Amino acid sequence: MVGPLSQSRDANPSLVSAETAFSPAAPERPCLKARAARLISARPDDSKVVLRRRKPQELPAHPASPESQGSPLAGTVDPSVYKDAVVVLATAGVVVPLAKSLKVNSIIAFVACGALLGPFGLGGLVSRIPLLSTITVSNAEALAGPAELGVAFLLFVIGLELSFERLMTMRRLVFGLGLGQVGFCAAAIGLVSYALGQPAAASLIIGFGLALSSTAMVVELLAAKKRMTTSAGRSSFAILLCQDLAVIPLLFLISVLDAQNGSGSLLAGLAQAFIQAFAAIATIVVIGRLALRPLFRLVASTDSTESFMAATLLTALGTGLIAAAAGLSMGLGAFIAGLLLAETEFRRAIEVTIDPFKSLLIGVFFLTVGMGVNPADIAAHPFAIIGGAIGLVLVKGAIIFALARRFRLAAATALETAILVAPGGEFAFVLLNAATGAKLIEPGATSIVLTAVSLTMVALPLLAKIARNLAQKLAVPVTLTDEAAVLPPDDRAQRAIVVGGGRVGRLVGSMLDEHGKSHIIIDADSSLITAQRRAGRPAYYGDATKPEFLRLCGLEEATALIVTIDNPRAVDAIVLAARSLRPDIVIVARARDATHARHLYEIGVNDAVPETIEASLQLSEAALVGLGVPMGLVIASVHERRDGFRAQLKPAGAAAARALPRHARSRRL
């Protein structure tokens, strides 16, 4: 009986050779010889074939395809897919650090790289020099998505820095100064455009488009200089927030003005747009209020860094997409989510988690700004573009300064705000490109206007520096008439930081409260932080061993750092992280024993409290009082003995610290 395997052998003689090759010492059998003879006789062309047992290395290899030659993975990856990512990473990881070492602003470095490597720079020479394609970006639109994410993440972080209470305090600036800026600037610029020969519809769109400013660049410049909480920072952000809210009705206005399908009612359409925007914002607020805090408590309880990161990114992206679905900007949705999370105990840990993503993606946005600068357009229309850029800054700046003074802002604040918000912004590209697609503006006019806007954005870092210098010369002591300065105090200002929310941390906090010393509590245990929050104490979840988290918790402004956790290695890491940021801050730390206390003195604590020694002293105090020794003598004796132990531990640690190089102290951990 012949089975399927024997049939396949008869059909394919190579299987016979393969079988014998993998049979180590199989004797030749008559049936095998007979079958081989039949196969040879059936194939006269192969009559010279000699069957023999092959060694394993003699087995025929699979034919190599041209794609797979040279590497087993060749042909499975298209390098061009990742080329733009490599350009972005090279800019962020190599060019920007070099620029910072030369004291060049990172925004200017990103914009300059975008102009150099973009389609109007070296990217335009790819057709003549194909090798340039490996280091350039020929299609700037491919980076539009990551750039928008960068703006969304930036506004998400800004929302974390604010709260609804602080935002409501700014409502007069947002809806008064902000709306006035958009309206008056749009009217002035639109009239100039109409006087230069543009149609009424085109002038209206150009006016509103150029009235908007760059939220991403202004906020990043202010945040980098830690000026978001200043009067100029708050007033600038109020105007920018109003501009973001105005984008959706402006986009609808373009669709109404479209000659092909603009027969609908303008007022009805604008009302619909406002209702749609309100519904989206209400949805984000309701979902956020109900779900965000429980979600992050659940994730934090798992003690998984990856899960916490995923929840953070999901929140920023999810709320941004909800806003985008309603026609709003992704950044506005992410900003509202940040406001909601600002009231939770997770705000500082979330900032630490999302900051690397935000910094990299906002760099992509600045790259796209540089890619929008076309030297050919500037050469073709130098007076229109350069004159338009200068005129835009002057007209907007004058209007904003006048409005800011009308809203009782100090002269220095009004001037700095006017110069910061005067340049154009990213939404001008959105509005004018949409209007060009609707055939409301000629492509040539759009190119000239957007190139002028790009020049103002490129000049913004320099303008910000000029604004700050002028404001310092005009600065006077802030009074309560400066509305931008009347805000609730920041929770990071002039407070002690208690690391640890357990029994020791709670007792330390209650003692600080009893003596009127403000403080915050931080801990990596979400359940402890939740309990502190429910008790009405300011507490934040996060890893205190990370310097960035300590900085966000206000270490640079704090009066003292008190470490109460019972993990010696974590205590060491926290002390080193704090000293790297604040060499002058008072640090009091809990120590496991005398040996650990010596080490803590070596790495920079002002005072270490060993558990074993302190417990022994308290036991001695209780015993002596119980034995009838007067309380005063006991307390004096305990204090004397405590000072003696401190004197024994501290000089030894200090001497050892002086003997060790700085890097050797860290290695001892």
C-alpha cells in the first residue's frame, strides 16, 4: 500500500536525497534502490544523476532574492518611511543642543533647521542632487499631524498649570481684552487689505486670519523663561485663549462665504457653530469630572509607569479628538482636560510624564514654521512681504497696547503683551488655505500673506527679548489696578515639601499646620495621597526621586524639604535629586540607623534623624519619668544626648564627604 508520503516521493526525486541526507547512518535498502531505478528510467534526461547521501552542508540553499541579498531584513523596511522622523530626531538631539551651547534660542534653531531642510531649502534641490533626499523633508504636510499634537500637548500642560478657579478670575481678560483684540485687529487689517485691492470677502478672511497669534510659540517662550504666571504671561495667554475659541466660527464663516455653497444664513450658521462648540466643551467637562480622577487613581494603584503614561496620552489625545470632531482645535480640547486634571493630586506626575512628548512634538511644529518660509517669494515680492510683516506687527501691537491700557494693565505689562501677541500665528495658515480652497482668495495673495506671517513668527523670539527689556525699563511696583496680577497664589510658592504621606508624614504635616507653616505632601502611594486629599491637605502623587517632579512641585521656591519615608535607598536618591536643584535648601531626612545617618550627612542633608537612636531616647525619657526623675531633668538629658549623637555623626560624615570626589558619592548608592 502506497501512502501520501510515498506518492510525494515518487513525484519528486529530490525528497529521496533530502531524506537520506537527514538519516545519519541508514543502510541502503533494496526498495529504495528499486524506486530510484524506476525514477531514473522514467526521466531519460536525468540518466546521469548519481544518488548519494549528502552531507547537511551540501543541501541546496534557497535562492536569494535581490531584495534579501546583503541582510536578512533587507527588503522588509522602506527607509524613506522613517526619513522624516530621523530628520526631526537629528534636529532635536544634535542641532538644538549645539545651538543651546552657543546660547541660541531652541525655537530659532528649530525654525532655522526647518527653513534649511524644508522644501524651499535643500529639499528643493533633491531633483538635481538626489543624495539630499536622505537629510531633507520634501513634503512639509507629512509633519502636520505631529506638529498639531505638539500644540495640543503644550496646551494640555498649560491647563495643568491653571485651574477653573484661576481661569474664571481671568474671564474679563479672556472675553473682554481677547475679543476686543480679535475684533479691532481684524477690522484694521481687513480695511488695509481692502484698500490694497482685495475683494471684501478676501479682506475679511485676511483680517481675521492675521488677527490671530501663535499660541504655541508665545506660550513656549513664556514657559521657557518661567513667565507664564507674570502679569504679561497671564494677559497674553488670555488673548491667545480667546483666539483659539474664535477659530471655529471663523472656519464656518469661510464656508458661508464660499461662492458655491454659501447660500445659508450667516447668523444661523454661527449660532450652530457656537452650540456645537459648547456641546463639545460640555462633553469634555462632564466626562472629565466623572472619569478622570477615578481613572488615574486606578492606574496609579497598579504602580505601573507604562500604564500611567498610556492614561496620560489617552487623556490628552482623546479630549483633543473630541474637540476636533466638533470643529474646535485639538489644543483647546487638551487644554480643558488639563484644567480638569489641575484639580487632582496627579497633576505634577502627569506633567513629568508628558513633558518629553510635548517638547519633541512642539519642536516639530517649529520645524514646520521654518519650512513655510519661501526665499523665492521674498525675492519676488520683497516690499510686499517684508513691509507686510513689519506693518502687521506695528498695527496689531498698537491696538493691543491701547486695549491693554484700557483694561487697566500697567504700561510695562501692556507693552510686553502687545509685542508678544503682535506677530501672526499658525491659525492664519489654516484659515487662509481654507479660503484659498474655497476660491475666496487668489493663491498668489495667499502665498504673499503667509510668507509675511512666517517672517513675523521667525522674528518672535527676538521680539520677545526686546519686549522683556523694554518692559523692565518701564516696570513699576504692581498695584491692584493691574488686573492681570490679581490671581490666586500659585500652590508652589514659598512652601515646605513633605515627602511621604504615611504616619510620620501626617504627623509632620500636622505639626507644620499647628505652627502656621504652609506645606504640600508628595508620595508615590496613590492611596496615601487620596487619603490626604480627603482630609483637605494639599497632596500630589508622583516619584520624588525624579528631579523634574521635585521642580514641578516647587522645590526651587520651597522653604524646606522634609523626607519621612522609610526606604533608605529612596531617601538617598531624593536627597541627591534635591541637592542637584537647590544646593541651599534645608533638608531634614529620616534615617534607618546611625550608619545611614552618616551617609545622609555625606550627601548633603542638614539634619538626619535615625529611627533607632530616636526610639531609644523616647523610651529612655518615658522610663525615667516613670521612675520619678523630674521632667525638666529628663528633657535636658535627652536633648543633651541627642546633640551628642548628632555631633558624633555629622563631623564624620562631613569629613568623609570632603575626602570623596563628587561622582564617588553618587556611586556609593
